[in-house]
Amino acid sequence: MKTIKSSLIGIDQGDVIVFADYRDNGPMWSETGNREARQAVEFSDSYAEAPSVMVSVSMLDVSSEANVRTEVMATNVTTKGFDIVFRTWGDTRIARARVAWQSIGELASDDAWDI
């Protein structure tokens, strides 16, 4: 559990197209096996320390010819941003994916001093 020690709590959110591989026959659409796409996200403002970040698939355009296999996660979370990682495997063909995210954490305070 993350404990927030401040009354200054920031909540940021967004919705990001991680890839649209149908446009250029990219790997998520045209290849098989383990595949990964990454998208860097910057927060609107910096947090005092790395916030909690939640991600979820908000749009998925897939071929109906195979099982849908996906994994989405937030990695490399810092005070300024994080990376969305979207993975698939097997013969799954994904044309495009959008991921929604939300962060919550302590904001820096002008009244905070280090003595």
C-alpha cells in the first residue's frame, strides 16, 4: 500500500493510441509470436515521488481469425511520467490499440522544507 503524506494529491489521466499497425502493416498486425509496443507518457505536472499508475485497454481492434491475447502495463514510473507496455503473442493480430491511464500521488508543496 502506498501512503500519501500530503494534503496535496494530484490525479492525472489520459487516453493514448499505443499503435495503429494496420496503417503500415506493422508487427502487431502482420507478424506472429511475442511482440511488444511501448508508448512514453508525460504527466501534466511532476509528482513529489513516483505515483501509482493504473492502465486499461480502452479500444482494441483485432482480427477475428485468432484468439485475442493481450497484456498491458505501466513500467518505468517516475515523478514525470511512465511507459505503457502493450504485449501480444501467438497468432493474435491487432490492428490498433488505445490505452487509458490514471495516476494518483503526492504533489510537491512550496511549504515543504528540507533542513
